[in-house]
Amino acid sequence: MAEELNPFSIAQEQLDEAAGLMNLDSSAHQILREPMKVLNVRIPVRMRDDKVKVFEGFRVQYNSALGPTKGGIRFHPAETIDTVKALAAWMTWKTALAGIPFGGAKGGVICNPKEMNQRELEALSRGYIRALGKYIGPDTDIPAPDVYTNPQIMAWMMDEYAEVASTNSPFGVITGKPLEVWGSKGRSDATAMGGMYVMREAAKTLGIDLKNAKIAVQGFGNAGMYAYTLSKQLFGSKVVAISDSKGGVYDESGLDLEKLQKAKSETGSVQNYEGGTKMSNEELLECDADILIPAAIENQITGSNADRIKAKMVLELANGPVTPEADKILHEKDVFDLPDFLVNSGGVIGSYFEWVQNRGGYYWELDDIETKLDAFMTRSYSQMMEIRKDFEGKGNKITPRMASYVIAVKRVAAAMKARGWY
Ligand code: NAD
């Protein structure tokens, strides 16, 4: 039978497994298997040929037991409601695991931003907020950037929200904003930075010397590019492989940033890096590296390629890059696979810092932010390891993903219980 790759079915399957492990109350389980609110909007945009094109957009507010819902907005041609629902569920577990006062949400618009000019993108961003403005807010639901959206798009969206909500203080409605409109220092690389702190802790667990480690990164966007620069900068590691949607490149002696950027800007892909060996995205995942960082899209390591992964550690910086079948194979092979909602939670923690600063009107320095982020990430990692130890003590060796689920689901369920939801 073909492996189930619908991201929402995967998210539900993961929750079901965690619910079994922790004997979750059946009412809580029922509430948590589906989103609380799904919004579906249509956004007309006048395009450069003067014709109107109607885009479909979504916002899924999965669970708000722990606070206002929080999650990014994606602009992607292959966006589906099931992907958005899965990502909203994962945001719920991510904020709970991180111990920040938010629930989970996600948004998306079916569009191809690579084919749109700035004016069309601005109109689409503003249209999205006009359609959804009543349902979001600093105390309700707080969007942020995700795949193919960026700080400029957040600034347009915030500006539109100021109109919709008639306020001169719209800043807390959206995070990942440019610094000029009260974004936070450190937000742009917070996802990768948080992932680096987890990588550092996991390397201690596995006895990997990061200075001599070979790293492969899939994706050269916000998450992937910073994972590349920070692993070199913080630990002196060698990044031997990197890719984008067109393909990847391998160089055993380590890839050079300037040459990567040159290949990307002159040819549109890092694949054309001068002096490396070209490889496909599939080959990159299976290449000779100690640590593999998937930082692009979901369903990359599946039942069909998991047994060929050579890395000792998989650091899931992307959302949903490992399917449940692959998860089991990696676990059996003793590959230390660290789950997305732990590894990439630095993004939402950075967003939380931005929201706190916006609401307090007082802004922090970068070193303060990095110290705080490190403390949050290190705490999540050690709590996850504690739970694994507890289960192991009872003769049940569970994955880092399941240990993280147990913590997160327990927190959301306890909040729902205290609020009288079941
Ligand atoms: P991005 O749009 O900046 O970059 C995406 C990268 O993936 C690009 O390099 C693109 O070329 C590459 N890509 C696209 N399709 C691909 C394919 N089929 N195979 C290989 N590479 C492909 O996006 P991002 O913000 O870096 O997000 C990447 C992942 O990290 C996503 O799963 C996202 O949900 C997750 N994430 C990002 C953040 C954040 O703060 N940016 C936070 C949490 C999670």
C-alpha cells in the first residue's frame, strides 16, 4: 500500500500515537484531532494586464486553549487546506512545547509569488487581511512569515490591519516585521538559530564534535541559508551539501557562501556552484554527512528513502519533512531524528519576543534576545530528553518526536481541562 502523504492525516496519526502513549482522555483527544476554526476566503486582485484574478486563501485556528493562536502565512502554488490544517496542528504543539502563551494557527494563499510583481503581491497581502481582519488581532490570532512570505509582506499586512481595526498601534498583530515598523532584532535568523542550539545539545548527547562534523542542508531559503551560515559561524562545522528547489551541490571540503550566492543570483540555483558536484534533492538527503538538516518542504524523508539516510542526526528545520513510516525506519536504524516542532520553534519564540516587545513598547538588544532564545531551546530539549528517559525506564524507548508530543499534548489538554472544555 502506498504511504499516506496527506500532511493532515500524518499530523492526526502522530497525535493518535502520542494519545495512546499517554492515555489521553478521549474527549480531549477528540477536540485535538480537528481544528477549532477553519476560514476560507477569496481575494480578488487586479493584475498587471488589468484583469482581475481571484486567489483562494485559508486561515486555520487550530486550538486556543493556551492563548491567542499563532502561525505563519504561506504563499505557495501547491497550497492545500490539508497542509494548512497540519501546519496549524503542529503550531499548537510547537507553542505548547516551547512554553509560550499561544495556541496554534496557520494561513496560506494559493498563488505563485515568483510570477507576481511587487504591486500584485502587495494587493494580495492587503486583500488577505481585509478578508480576515475581523478574525485576527494581537489577542486573537497573530500571523507571521512562512514559505515565500517575508518581512515586507508582513509590513503591508500590518498596515492594512491598522485600517481594518482603526488603530495606530497595530504592531502586535503580526510578527516577522521589518525593524523599521517594530520588528524584533534577531527575528530573521531565529528559526535557524534555535535549531543550532538544539543541534549543539543533541551533538553532546551523541558525542558528535561539531567542529569536525559534516552537515548537509536541504533548502536555501530563510531557514536553510541561516542554518548554513550559523553552523559555520557558531561551531566551525563544514557544510558539504546544500540545495534549492532545482537541485543541490556537494563539496567534501565545505561550501563557500560567496560562491553559493553567486551561483544563486547568476543562474537561479545553487546547483551551479563553481567547483562542486551537482546532485538532485533526493541524492542530497542520502549523501555522506553526519548531520542532515531538511530545511525546505514536507515529505522529503519517506518510507522509500529512509533506510538510505547515512546521517547520525536529522535536524528537522522544515515542517513535516519526515513521514511516520520514515520516522519508524530512522528510529530502528538509531538515527537521532529531532522533530520539526522542537527544532524550528526558535521562529515562533522569536515571534513571541517580538509580540512581547510590541505590547510593552520596550525593545531589547540582540545579545539579550539570543540568550533568552538559547534558554528556551535548551529547556525544551532537556524536557524532551527527560520524558524519553521516563519512558525508557518503563521499558519503552520512544522517539524524540513522541516525547515532544507527550509534553505538548499534556499541556494543551491540561489548559482545556482547567478552562472546562471537557
Ligand atoms: P523559504 O521560502 O525562504 O525557502 C524555501 C527553500 O526551499 C528555498 O530554498 C526553495 O528553493 C527550497 N525548495 C522549495 N521546494 C523544494 C523542493 N521541492 N526540494 C528542495 N528544496 C525546495 O522558506 P523558509 O522560511 O526557509 O521555510 C523552509 C521550511 O522551514 C518550511 O517547512 C517552513 O515551514 C519551515 N519553517 C520556517 C520558519 C521561518 O521562520 N522561516 C519557521 C518555522 C518553520
